[in-house]
Amino acid sequence: MAETTETLILDIQFDSAQAIKEATDLKNKIAELKVENKALLESEGKVTDAYVKNEIQIRALSKELNANQ
């Protein structure tokens, strides 16, 4: 009985410039949110709803950034 062998060749194209731009955009947005949170803590003196919302966004963006690296 003869065995059949299949070969699969993948052609993967990757736009590194786009990936770098997306990573840079995510890092910049995370940095902006951290600055906003620092200002919120200084002005309010306590954790507010806006602070918590920013933290949630920071975590989500960080997760996305880590997944794409």
C-alpha cells in the first residue's frame, strides 16, 4: 500500500510598517491615559469614575499591544 504525502506551502505577507505604526499609536494612547489619570488624582484627590474608565482602557490597550507584539 502506497502512502500519499501532501505538502502545504504558505505565503505569508506582513506589513511591518503598519504593525509598527499601530504599536506606536497604542503606546501613545496608553501614555496619554496615564497622564490623564495622574492629573485626575492630583485634581480630585481620589479615584473617580473617569479614573476607573481610563484604567480599564489602559488595560485593554495594553492587552491588545501585547497580543500584537
